[in-house]
Amino acid sequence: MSENLAQENINFHLIPPQAPHFGGLWEAGVKSIKYNLRRILGNCNLTYEELNTVLVQIEGVLNSRPLTPLSTDPDDLLPLTPGHFLIGRPITSLPSQNYEEVPSSRLSRYQRIQQLRQHFWRRWSKEYLSELQQRSKWRSNADTLGTGDLVVLKEDNLPPLKWRLDRITAFHPGADGINRVADIRTATGIVRRPFCKISPLPNNKEG
């Protein structure tokens, strides 16, 4: 392995021991996963195979997140995701019944695993979109967004791996001249949303 790495000019740069803050974004991601995983599992007793299945499904959730527009075509609403780097296409999931409000005692083992995935998706996706909003700040007209930008709309009750992506068509400034509302072009027409319901993609001209 060492010879192959040397031939490819691959060097490892390790962070110092007991210094996870050097890891930046990926360490924050690991922390978020652990935090939400502990809360969805609680006192749940899973076999090794069941826990492994939950972790693989969580991996799929994380690798479905939108990173940037896949093309410059204004009619293209598909984002680039980590899944494209792993398997060459978006990670998808078969539709399943919503088990979030069903008592776990009434569920089969398979349904219980789906319920855990749905609980994780609801918690983590809300946290992730809120984090994207905090990065952009939304405090001046030098914001991170512009007309035609692809954004994620915050919608309730979306199933796992389903992100609502649409493009901005216009802004509506308030009395102070600061934009706080935008028109969004969707598949069914134009909708108006406040900025609190809009999340920019991670690489949208952050400044």
C-alpha cells in the first residue's frame, strides 16, 4: 500500500491528538450524527445486523444532501450530491409508509428500522437546513443569493432523501431595503416564501 500511495503522490496529513476542532466541517458532521443517533435510539435494543442497517440508511441520508447545482441550465433542478462521487448518481430510496407516529410496540422489526430512519431524517434535515441558513446570515443586500440560484425550500413531512429544490425568480425588499422575501419557481408555478423558509446551497458565494 505504501508503494502505491507513493506512486500516486498521496500524503496523509493527520490532525493533532485530542484536537477535533482541526477537522472543521467533517468533525461537526460526525458530532451531529452522534447527537441525533443517540436520541433516536434511546433505549432501543437492536441486533448487530439491525444497527448496521440503520447506520447504512443514515449514511444514505447524509450522502443525499445537495451541494451545488449539477449544471448551469436554469431549468435543471438537480443538485450535485455526495452520492454522485460515490456511485455516479443521486442516492434514492424506495417509498415507504410513514411510521413516525406509530407506537414501536405495533411495528415489526423491519418497520421499526424504517421508523428510526424517518426519525433521524426529520431531526437531521431540519438541523442541516438551519445550519445552511446561519452560514448565509441574510443581513444585507450583499447576501449569498441571486436571481436564478438553486435553493432548498424548508417543507414539512418530506420523506427521507427527498429535498425540495427550486430556483429564485425575484426578491422583494422591505421598507429598509433589505430583501426578506423571494419568489420561487416550482414545477407548479411561482410561490412566495420568506427567507426563513429558504436555505442556500453550501457553496453559494459564501462571503
